[in-house]
Amino acid sequence: MLLNPKHKSYDHLDPRSREIMEKTIDFFENKGKAKLKRDYFDRVWYSDFLGFVKENRIFATLLTPAQYSDDPDVRWDTARICDFNEILGFYGLAYWYTWQVTILGLGPIWMGNNEAVKKKTAKLLEEGGIFAFGLSEKAHGADLYSSEMALTPLGDGRYVADGGKYYIGNANEAALVSTFGKNSETDEYVFFVADPRHENYDLVKNIVEWQSYVAEYALSGYPVADDEILSTGRDAWDSALNTINVGKFNLGWASIGICTHAFYEAVTHAAHRNLYGKWVTDFPHIRGLFTDAYVRLSAMKLFASRAVDYMRSASPEDRRYLLYNPMVKMKVTTEGETVINLLWDVIAARGFEKDVYFENAAKDIRALPKLEGTVHVNMALIVKFMANYFFNPAEFPEIPRRDDAADDDFLFRQGPTKGLGKIQFHDFNLAYDRVGLPNAEIFKEQIAVLKEFLMTATPSKEQSKDIDFLLSLGELFTLAAYGQLIIEKSEMDGIDDDLLDSIFDVMVRDFSKFALQIYSKPGSTEKQMDLCMKMIRKPVDADGRAERVWKEKVYPLVDAYEMNP
């Protein structure tokens, strides 16, 4: 279930992909925890890692669409990209970040219409180049409508760009920076590439105290030619949002990697610590905290793994990924924070010590729910799918496991970003009806009451404008979709009943929590409050299931992994 670099197994991958994963693990293990931590504290730019990437053609192999290389191992394969995400998250968010920002920077290029830049980009990747995504601005964040980066036509296919961008990772050493702006004469959106080495590109500063470089940069009279423009108009707008669709999926996998490393460290520490004549892991409440953390982490990985299948199988006729994708960004990353909090409640002051990985994890896990759109932004997106998900299902062929060596070219031709409310889903009951475990049955009853809530106590126009109210309602919807994909993946992977029922134990409790939040809203009606009370349920553990999960799955992880010193 969990990645263990000391017992690495990537049997589902082809030889070249397996080589990349194994070499990357070896790079970090050879670097060792002491050097990893020292570089983190000293904010050392990770030129050693980028040199390793260049030498082994890693970004070139993983991030170049197949049509732009003669190498048969080169493709954009979401499954192996997520394997790589997990490894980088496991060792350090800064290393993941430079990879993540490169993915974002490549999005508008591969989605654009400029074949010359695409061929140039493939060459730059082969040379070890990294990339940047110049979208957000200091005064407006990622509000595309308000972009002040101006591209002014001069005639004869020439332009000058003026304006600033803010919070742009890799913008110090990127081979190219995909930059979003507007045509100053037509107000039309545009994406173009900028070169950080140009004299009219001003690298203002690094705006964070971190190992990565997150830049403020400014263009002043920066010359742009037609052959540097990636897309214009609606295509540029769609490229921006569709790039984020691709990139934000990675954040959940970084959370999974961080939590996995932190879990190994925490459970091993606790098992070797003796308080009041007892080993810490003998205290019942400690076992409960560890078991809850393990179960939540397992659910994160099951959901995110199944969401990969929908991403890779997407088409103009099947856009279900547009629900599951923001859930990997929003739900998986917030669950990651919960996992770290549970572990921290066990190891306490140990989590602040400078020589442990956990100290990094406790800081870095907070970033992921806040990047590539906040939790609130992604929840507002998710709520648009709620009516069709519950009340208007369609028939779709069953999506198989997708770890095959295929090029996910649809991700670069996703098309218009509108019409989300029209997207349909298969009947979620098809998954739930195949599970009869005690807590899954309780959870199904909670979903039934939620549907009754939506039909008979439908939020009013005023409530629909209340973001706080919608966020809690959206959390309930999210749990229903979360459980569905977890069931589907559990069947594929042969997950045993104890773990699956433990996952639904957690979900019954979480559903009750969010129902209570809606009950407590100032504007909730009597009818809504009555239905919320019916949603509040207690999970069951009648046969010692939780103790078995502790003994058979959690405690065996003691001493299972420790990073090389």
C-alpha cells in the first residue's frame, strides 16, 4: 500500500520508467538525510538534483509528448508521472516543486498552436531545461480577467511586453517562461514564451524564504515575435485553465509522499519510546491515532490512484475526470494535513527537531492545499457537478486500470473549459451496491439522507450565494465521490475488508462532522436541521476490526524504513 524506497517495486512499469524511479530513489538515499536537511535549512538551490535530471534525461523522458521525440520511451504518461510525484514528495517538497512548476510551464506550450516552440521545447528538455508558468500577478493572484501583462503590437509580427508576474516558480533559471497576458489593443488573451536571460527580463526577487526560487519578475519593453506566441483569445484562456487541470492533480501525490515518509518516522519513533513503564505504542489512544492516520493515508492513495485511470481515459465524451481531478488537489491534500496532525499529536516535541524529516513535513504539507487554486476555489468547482452526479447518471463503459505505457495526448487538447454543469457521471450506486461492510452500509444511509436533503430541503437562493454554507455541503458531496472511487480501486487491488471498512469508519465520522456544520449554520432551516441530525451517525467496530488493522497493517511498519543518514 505505502511506498517503501528500501523495498522499491515498480513491476507495473516498463524497464526505462522503472530505471528512472529507482535511480531517483538512489539519488536521494545516496545524498542522505543529513545533507537533505542541511540544504533545506540553508536554502541551497538544488543544482545537484537538476544535474541528475539532466544526466539521466528524466524530465525529457517523462514530460515530452511522444510525437516530439524519436525515443520510444518518451511520452506523457500520467501514471508514471504520479509515481515520480510520490517519490519527490517523499524526499522533499522543493524537489517536487521544480518538477511541478515545469509541468505547469509546459502546459501552454504543448496545448498551444506553435509547432516551432514545441520542437524547441523538446530539445530544451533533452538539454535538462526546466520551465515556468507566468500566470499570477501580485495585485490579482490568478484572476485571469484582471491580468495587467500587456502585449502591444508594433506591426510586422512584432510586439513588446510590459508588466509583472508574481509567485512564479523556476522563473530564475527556466529555459522558457510561458507568460499569460492581454493584447493591449484588442484586449484579447495571449500566451507567449519569455527567456529569463534576456536583458529586458528583470528577475526582481525570490519572494519566499525557501529552497526553491519563487520569483517576482517584470518585463519592460520585452520584444516578442509571432513565432514566440503560443495561443490567443479563447485558446489562451482554455490553455491557462486546462494547464491547471493537469498540474493540480500532482499536489495530492506530493501529499501522499510527504505523509508516507512522516508516517514511517513517527511510528518507529513511538515504538521505541518508553513512558511510565510502557511503550508508547501500547497506549490505546496512540494506537487509535496511528490507525486513523494509516487508514486516511491509504484512502488518499486509493482515491488518487483510481483518479489516474479517469484522467488517462478522458475524452470529449467522457469528462468525469473534471470532478475527480480537483478532488485529488483539494480532498487528498487536506487529508494530508489531517494525517500529519494525527502523527504530530503522537510524536509531539519530536516533530520540531531539526534532524528529523517530520520537521520538513509539518511545514511543507501546509502548502499543498493552497497551491494551484485554494481549497475554496476547487470546492466551488466541484459543487457544479453535484446535481448530475446524484440525480442524472449516464451509461459509460467501465474504466480499467490504466498503468499501460500510453501517451496521454488528450490532456493537451481538452477543449473548451465551459459547460461543467452538463458533465454526467455513471451511477455511483454501481460501486456502493457491491459493498456490504458494516460502515459502508451506514455511509450509504448517510448519502441517502443527503439526497433527500437536496431534493426536499434544497438550499435557497440566499444559501446558494453563501460560500460558507456551500463549502460544507460540498464536503458531503465530496465524501460520496471519494468513497466511490476508493471502492473501485479496492476491488482492483484486492484490498481486504478490514481496511476498507476502516476507511468507511473514518468517512462516517467525517460525514457526521460536516452535517453538524450545516446544522450549525445561522441560516439553516428547521427542515435542513432535521435532515442533518439524521446524517449524524456513529461507526461500528463490533468484531475487533480496528485492533486487527493495528496489528496486521500499522504496527508492522515499525522499523520498516529509515532514510540513509
